[in-house]
Amino acid sequence: MVRDLSIRPVRRRTLLAAVTGTAAAAAAVAVPGPARAAQPVEPDIDGTAQWNARPPDGTISVLRHRPSMIIVHHTVSDNAQDFSRDRAHAHAHWVQDLHMDDNGWVDTGYHFLVSRGGWITEGRHRSLETLLGGTGFVLGSHTSGQNNRGIGIATEGAYHDGATPPDAQWEVLVALCAFVCAQYGIPSAEIYGHKDFGSTLCPGVLHDMLPRLRDEVAGALA
């Protein structure tokens, strides 16, 4: 079923309001089953079909177990001041082209990307489908040695040289992490940065902000 895209910006405003505390009741919908925490508001995510992604260059592997962590990245793209949905889609294309053409990967390495304007795009094909299912996830290509354990979420921008994420990006990153944690039963303490698992500057200043991210995600799950 194709969603009515005309309502998506309205839902996005509702999402941002919920994260900042003005619509807390909307973020407290319970999900039955012992494996999941309280369910925060489901964020709008533009799937690969919506941003017209290239088809994968091979098989997308679906793992039949839940991830145990979230790993945050930055894409080291320009810190664009264009916060539009079109820019988010263009960024998703840029990342996919880089990963497929330069890295030789089957598809985008990350599961999801959060634009500087607060738009979420699906990265690797089937990541959204499996997230909504809550029982398995797609094998990514984002963190050496951890791709069969972690969901990779990448933020648009370069945050290794003093820049900080815009408010909209941060708020939606919190919302997405909270939803992923709820779907998979991941504790908020199990949110890491790329540099926790290798010699890299990624995700820049976002790594220093991880304690705040964990706290805000925990609040969304309470």
C-alpha cells in the first residue's frame, strides 16, 4: 500500500513535539509482549522506494535474530543548510553511490540515515521491513566485526571538527533510536559510537553526546 505522502510533514511535526515533551502522551503507546519496552511514537521513515534507491547489487542477507545494540555514525558529508526532504533523499543517494561504487558493497552500509533537517531514510534495502517486524534485521556493512550484532544509524554531516548536529536532527535521532530499542528490546545503554569498535573519528562530537542520547532514549522508553 502506498502511503499518502501529503500527511508525512504533519506526522513529523507531531514526532518532534513528542520528543521535546509537548506530546508525551502520544509517545506512550504500549506494545504487548514481554520482549519490548514501552512503545514510543513510530517515526516517519522514507523507504528505499520513496527516495528511488538503486536496486542492490546482490543478495540482501536477513539475520533471523534481533540486534543487541545500536551504533551511531556520521557520513562526513557537507554540513548542508538545506534541511528539506529532497536534500535528505539526495544525501541517501550520495551515500548509496559511495558505498556501492567506491566501496564495492551490495548496497548502502547503514540501516538508516538521519538528515540534518530531521528526515529519516532507509539505507540498506529491507531494513525498514525487518525493523517493523521486530524479530530479525538486515546484515549491514557499517562497523567491522559488529555488523551481525548492531543496527547502524548514520547522521548526515561531518561532526569531527567542532560542528554539532542541528536540533531537528538530534531530536529525530533520539526518536529513531527509541523506536529501534522498543522494537528489538535493546536497552538504551547499548547505544554506541563507531569509534567504540575501531580506530576512527566517527561519529565525531556525537560520540561525546552518547550519554545524553542514552538518557533521552531511556526517557522516551519510560
